[in-house]
Amino acid sequence: EIGKLVDPELTNVRSEDLAVLCSVVSRCIDPDPSKRPSMQIITGVLENGIDLSAAAILKESSLAWAELALAL
């Protein structure tokens, strides 16, 4: 079900990253404003929960290395 939230045109979307994003969104829209996290907490969760390093991005796609080589 979580995959239905992503534009089908996007490639290399990791389900682990989607889970982190959905968790953050869920906390941000809590009906009780006192339970909503601060931006500091949100950024910490996103920074720790989603690996945006080049190695992680390239690891997810078998074509990523070829695309990178063509771009250079």
C-alpha cells in the first residue's frame, strides 16, 4: 500500500525511505498539536532515517553506474 503514494514515474524509491517519510508525516499531522514534533526532531529523523549518500543511491539501481558514466 505504501508504494501507491509514490509517482510511478519515479525510480529507485526505497520502501525503507518511504516508511521513514510516512512516519514523519503521520507525526506531523497528529490531531493534538502538542504531540507534533519540532522541526529539529523532524530533521533528525530524516537525516538518520534516509541514506542519501551516492553509494546508497547507486546501490539501488543496476543502471545507475552506467547512467553516471554517461553523465561524465
